[in-house]
Amino acid sequence: MFAPAATDTARSLSNLACLLETIGDYAGAEPLCRKALSIREKALGAEHPSTATSLNNLAKLLDDNGDYAGAESLYRRALAIREKALGAEHPDTARSLSNLGGVLNDTRDYAGAEPLLRRALAILEKALGVEHPTTANCLSNLALLLDATGDYAGAEPLFRRALTINEKALGAEHPGTATSLDNLAGLLKATADYAGAESLYRRSLAITEKALGAEHPDTATVLNNLAVLLESIGDFAGAEPLYRRALAITEKALGAEHPDTADSLYNLAGLLYATGDYAGAEPLHRRALAIREKALGADHPDTAQSLNNLAGLLYATGDYAGAEPLYRRALAIWEKTFGADHPDTAASLCNLAHVLDSIGDYAGAEPLFRQSLAIREKALGAEHPSTVASLSGLACLLYSTGDYKGAISIFLQVVEINEKTLGAEHPTTASGLNNLAFVLDTTGDLTGAEPLYRRALAINEKTLGAEHPNTASTMGNLADLLEKTGKIDEALDWYYKQLGILENTSGPDDEKTMRVLQNLAELLRNNGQLSQAEPLQRESVARFIRVYGEDDLESTAAYSGLGALLKAQGNFEEAEQYYRKALAIRERELGADDDSTKLIQARLTDLLKIRESKND
């Protein structure tokens, strides 16, 4: 085959491979890329620039398919060819530097990626100019790296400069401008400028829909990003239709088995999880996992992410036995793909440690938390948000083991770092304040805990909104503290607000909602407000029966609560019925010698004595 014909064949193979990669057929694309590379090596030589192009194409495919080691090797070879054939300052050399920096960024080798991206940027600025769209793209890649490392102050001016270049060079309505808007919006979201982020996401969406169409996969990407933002601020009703629309687009445009469809399923499942719809979330997570295993492979990092989130769902429902092996499988994938000292491996260690903490295996959990912390400190720095997450996990473990002094010390450190890196009014700062307050509350330091709860609540209300679940959680903690300090009227106000938020966001039959309803009814009863307590207590019983069943152990607390209320009202006959119902279930499930069973028995005995004395 003559060289021109051979190179034409290689070009056609590359184009077909690109098409197959776009529709998610990586298995079909790879042999075509390899054949095109082989043809060019044979026809043009191993060090020809076109051979470097084929190396680059194959490397991109391997990168997308999670074979980062394979991709890195090919990118380095393509870079060497271009440096030799075209020169160190050629734009194509810069593109190879950027590609290599990208795969290092994917593997979280930020220290290795940054100098490559900066060198690529310098070449492009010199060769193409400071206002060229390719320069803007390199600026964005460098900014994304800085964003990933938590250097938001360094990333923002680069994102803004890239946006300015694209607006000027491509136009305000160009898809490239939309991408720049999307990138900047992600940074604003990370820094808790939710209003600013939403405005940019909506502008990006409008441009993408107009330029590419309402059914384009890029439109689905922006819809997903906007939905993630709305979910983060508690606007679940606003997020859900966007997630569902994005899913419909990807299924139609790319197919039901495409990795991007798995991404959309994964995101929608996350929303349902956040709203407490675990039954709705689980099949979506399992479908996303199946797609990723089939399309990307059982050992792909995205498969590990699906395993991780399915495990998180099972963990939230108390299925620790189901969650643990999934977390361990995800950990094995990340260790194999990235190595034992990688930040993603650290994240998996932290998740597994939380499961072990929850099942009381403190000896197993502590070294995992400490290993996760050490990896993140080394790879990301002591003040990176992910490092702080490991610190928080370790503090939670110390709390679980009764080491309140150690937990307080670490939570103080967490708050200090969050205030410094994220700001005094960031939701993550509020979370640290809430955790610190909770430990102080547990140790009886109510005076120290109260202002922290109030500050955390004020931050959440301001940044996330009055209806966000995090706001509701802090309200509940504050209300519980106020109840302990005898500030009953204010405690009731917060409990009522918390209940309203949870009923709107998680639904009336969510476990958290039902617990708050039960607690509110008990507080009203204990405060002598029996007429206000009765409808809430009866509603609590009805919900527990509806969700768990009439003879389930979970329903006994509601039965006992209603029994106590009826007793206080002098309705001894009906009170006895509910006490006996609660007692029968607890004796059957826990045994007569269980402390909670004995408590119900004592309450029933007391009721019978009172009724007998009344009859006398």
C-alpha cells in the first residue's frame, strides 16, 4: 500500500474510532485506533507527527476508559515525537503537554500536571497569542487543576480570563463560551456563591440549547450541573426535573447503555437519596453500576464510584453488611488503579472506616481514618477540604469511643481550617461548628454549645436557605439543647420549623421526619400541652404503622408515647391497650429482660396501679 493510500486509510479508521468512542463503544474503537497507529508507523515512521496524532488518539481512548497508565505512556511518546519533529515551542507540542497534564490531573498527580500545563500555556500564548481560543482552553485546564487542589483564589482569575477570551474570539453565544461559563460556575459553587453560580449555569444552558439544540448531550451536561447546584442548596423540586430531562436526553442521544447515561442515572439516584427516597435511588444506582461494569469494565474508577455510592445508600439504610463489601471492592479498584497513596484511595478508606465505626469495630476503623488522613495530608495538603473530611471522620470515631476531649480538639482544628480556607460563612464551616457543638452538648457544656449551634444555623439559613435539610438538622440540635436548658417555648418553635422543612423536603413518611414528629409530641406532652400533643402523637402512630407495620419494633416508641399521653389525659383504658401492644412486640423481639421492655412493663404496671386506686 502506497503511503498516501495508507494514510487515508489510517485517517478513515481514526474517524470511525472517534465516532465509536462518542457513542460509548470503547471496545470497538480501540482496535481501530491501534490499526491506524500501526499503519502510520509503518508508512510514515515511528517518529512522524502523524504517528504522534495516532498515539494521541489512542491515548485519549485509554484515558476515557480508565487505563491511565497506558494513556500516560502514549501521551509521553507523542510528546517526545512532537518536540523532536516540530520543536519545543510548537502549538502541537503544547497540546501534547496539555494532554499529558490532563491524564496526570485525572490521576490526581497535581504536582506532576501543573508544570506541564503551565509550560503548554506559555507556548500557546507565545505561538498563538494571549487571546486565542486554544490559549483559553489551556487556561481552563490549568484553572480546573487549581480548583481541584482547593486553590480557588488561583483558579478564579484564570477561569474569568478564559471566559473573556472566548466571548471576544468566539462570541457570547458560542458553545465554547458556554463551557467557560460552566467552569466558572463550578468554582463559584465550590466557594458557596450559589446565586452567582446559578446565573452562570442558566446562561450556559441557554447558549447550549440555542447553539446545539435541546436534545444535545452537551445540553444534558449543563442540565446536570445546574441540577447539582440546586440540589446542594436544597431545591430538590427544582433539581429533579432537570436530572430527569438530562437522563432522557442521554438515553435518546447516546443509548441506554452509554457511560453518560450511567452518569445521569447516578446523579438522579443521588438526589433521591438526599430526599430520603432510598427505594427509588437503589435501582438507579444498580443500573448505573451495571452500565459502567459493562461499558468501562469491572475495575474502572467510575465503576468504583458507583460501588461507593451504592454502598453509601446501603449504609444510610443501616445495611452495614451490604455496604462493607462494596466499599472494600471500591477500595481495591482505587488501590489497583491509582496506588495505595492516592487521594481517591484515601476517600475509600475513609468511607470504609465510617462503616466499621457504625458497627462498633473501632479498632478496625481508627487505622483506616488515620491512613486516609496521612495520604490526604501528603497528597493534597493539611488544609484541603478532603483532608479536613478525614479529620472530621477521625473526630467522629473518637466521639464514638468516648474520647470527647480528643474529638473536641480535632473539631476545633476542623473549624479553624474551614474558616481560613472556605470562609466564616461557608456551609462546610457550619457543619464543623455543628459537630463541635454536638460534642460539647454531649459533655454537658450547654453554654459552650448553644452559640455554636446558633451560628451554624445562621450560616445554613443564609447560604443554603431556610428549607434545606442541613438547616433542619441544626434546628433540631438547637431545639434539643434548648429543651435541656428549660427554654421550652423556643425549643417548640424550632421543632415545629424543623418538622415543616422535613415534611416538605423528605416527605411525611421519612424516618427523620417521623422521629421529629414523635419528639415534638413528647415535648408537648411533657410540658402539659396535652391537647396540642394528641393529634401529633396519633399521627405519629399512624405513620409508623404505615411505614413499618403494626407489629414492627420500630412502631413501639409511638405506641408507648401515645400510651403516656392517654394516661396523662386520664384515658386509662385506651392507654393500657397501647402499652400492652408495645410490650408484646418488645417481649417478642427483644425479650422480657431487655431494659426497654422492662421500661414499658414498669409504665404499664404504674398505669394499672393508678387506675385501680381511682376505682377504689
